[in-house]
Amino acid sequence: MLAALALTGLACSNRPHRFPAVPKLVSFPKLAHLAPLAYSPHYGIFRDLEAKPWGEGKVLSAYWRKDFGYESELKSLTFSPHGPLVLEFTKESGVMLHRFDAAGVTVSSMGLRVQDISALRGAKDRIAALSAGEAVILGLMGEPAIPLAADIDRLAAGDLDGDGQDEVIVRSWRENSISAFSADGKRLWSKGGFHSVSAVAAGRLEEGRSGVLVAGMGADFKSSALTGITAAGKVFLSTPLAWSEAAFAHLADLGEGPRLVTVGHVYPNDRQILKVSRLGKRGLEPAWQVDLGWTSVSALVSADLDSDGRREILVGTKNGWILAFSAGGRALAEKNILGEITAMDEGAWHGEGGRKVLVAVKGIPPMIYSVGVIPDPGPWSATAPSSRRPR
């Protein structure tokens, strides 16, 4: 009751009416409660498609799970210096931002009128958010919201200049433009001519150069291209790319330098293709591709799950499949979770080594899974370690 009253009071704090009120993260008091049922990693072990792809005595598994209200929706999540953050859309309480610890225990919650979030890596306590068509930068400890731009329909974050600090990239549907902002709200540059955008990826492009790649269609709706823009706002690449080929785009260092990872449809058979390409002097140079079949991909992420210095690629689908591929395109493991995969992000838990992937699932009930490489739990046991009991 005290926690509820505290959150209600914070939500009513004075802020400019156009931007969401951002109360400070409120830690929950230690209250007596019934111990939850232990989640056993046996339920979440992936089916390996190769012999011991994660090393001797290790498996890929969802090692904890967190359930939400039956009528909730989980559409956005991100890793921050405070830990993983998840947006829960509820009918009774509106939009709630939850923070969790490494064991999946809820540390804090607050009301927040936003539709999408992205942590700004390197900017402590700051996240980029999309609120009613406006892009803003929010401080998680109660700092005033920094307005960026209005009429926004796409939000992304990435390190454009290689300084370890993420910038914010937005697309304005009214101006048909792509703009970049620093973490303190300064507009860096803006480029027009993007009548429609299917995917945005930001980060290191090649040795000595970082920037943003935009898959979009011109104003005539007849031509589409992959456009590369440097950290200074200069267009350095414009190469034809079928609109349908890049519904998702992601930049990742797969062990041999930066690569562009895309997922899209191939017509006329409408199959989906996972493709990895290198940015060469003549544009995109395909490295490998995998036919995913007649599926519908809903999430794409990469993470070095086994700490070998090479990222794996994880694909989530609307019919509940999570597929793991090696940096070279080998199918490593798969898992079907009942419900649509709505979002994925990767990061390191505070105080723990290794990379993890947070997976949001639209199910009955909605839930999130923490996926990583863990020691093989061996024969079935109904008792999971107490540190893996999300509440």
C-alpha cells in the first residue's frame, strides 16, 4: 500500500504537459510474501542442432522466467546501467516501466506514458523514448525530459562516432527525414528524402568509421536503397536494396569485423531470408544467408552467448520460435515458446559476466525469459537454485 501511494504521488509531479512525467526509480520494501514456485532451467533448454555448440558441459537455456498480467502486452525492452527495463502495457494502470535484477526479481516500477524505449549506452541513467509521436530523452532518476523532435514514428540508438556513447536516431514521418541527436539533446544532423523506412541500424560500420544505415524508399515509391550516413551526417553509401529484404537490420561484429545482418521477404515465394553482408567499396558484399522458410520474423538480435569473442545471431518469430545461428551461418539451436516473440535485446547483467538475451513473449500469460549459456543442469530436478526465483 505504501509503495502504491508513493508511486501515485510521484506520477503526479509537475512536468511539461507534452512530455511524460518521470518519477525516480522507487525501490520496493521487503514485504512478507509466499515463496514463488522455482523455475527450473530444464523447462527452457534449447534443442542443440550441433554437437556441443556451447562447449563441454554447457547448454543454452532460459534460466528464469517472469510472468505478467493476463491482459498485459510487452512491446519494448532494453538493458540499462540499472539493469534490464521492460515496458508493460496494462488496461488498469496504463504503461508501467519495470526494472529487474539478475535473478528476475522486480526491483522497481513506475508509470510512464511512452510507447518505446532504448537505453543510451555510455550515458548513465538516460534512455531515449517515443511518447505520443515525440522523441525525448528521459533521466531515470527524475531529471527533466529533454525534447528532441515531434512527428516521429521510428526510434533507434547506437554509437555513431565510436566514442562509446550512444546517439539517438529518429525518423520524422512529416519531414520524411532521418535525424541524429546527442545524448544531451543536441541535434547533430538531419537528412531528408526518406519517404518510408523499413529498418535502421547504427554502430561501427568498418575499421575507422561508424555511422547509421537506413533501409528506405524514396519519394517516388519506385526505388529503395540502403543509405549509409557518417557520424558527421555525410552520405557515403547508397546502394539498391529491395524494400522487402530488410524488414529488420542489425549491425554486429561477428568476429571478423562489422557486418550488416538483415531479415526480409524474398518474392514471389514470400520466404524469409537471414542474410549477413559486409560493407565493401562497391556496396554490400554478401557473406552468407539462411532460408528461414515461410515464417514471420518479429525480432532480431546478436550476442556473444558463450564468451568466445564471436557473436551469435538470434531470431524470434511470431509463432514462438527462437533460432540461434553462429557467426558463420550454422544453425546452432532452437526453442519454441508458446506465444509471439515481441522483442529481444542483449546485455550483461550488473555484477555478472557473460552476455544474456532478454526475450518478451506475447502469451497467456505474457512473460519474459532470460536466455544465456549455463552449466548443464544434468538429470531432472524439481528444485532450482534460489537465486533464480523471479517474483
